[in-house]
Amino acid sequence: MKYSEAIKPISYLKTHASEVIREVSKNHETMIITHNGEAKVVVQDIHVYEQTQDSLALLKILAQSSTSIKKGNYKPVRESFANLEERIAEKDVS
């Protein structure tokens, strides 16, 4: 569905709530609800919402990683694995 077709007034949502939910869930699309002519709310399939949240989390991790690299807050891979092996060995001894 095109965004131009996915924009509906709140009165449409009120009178067609079940249909909107069915359509959004079936097609995994997003609907924009307006109030007094302004976009106010987004109705979205839960799976699409979860995918969006997962994508945002990954982007945040990437941004944090880039910042850490720029600040020099990182270890070479060999050193990281050596540290992990030491920690595992310490737990095996305990």
C-alpha cells in the first residue's frame, strides 16, 4: 500500500477498527491516522514493529561501536579471545 492510500482520518479508524486491524495484520503494512488534518498516530503490524525495534537496536550497537573505535576503546581480536580463554580456565579451576 502506498503512503497516500495508507493515510486515514480518525473517523475512519473509529468506524472501521476491525477492518483496519485485519488489513494491517494481513498485509504487514503501516497506516497513518490523522486528527484535525494532521498525522498523529501510526497503526502497525506487531511483527513489523518488532523488526523495526530490532533494526534500531542493531543500528545503536553499530553507532556505539563506531564511537568506541574512534576513541580507541577496543582490543585486538587475539587479545579478546585470550582473555576469554583465561576466564574460562579460571572457572574450570574453581
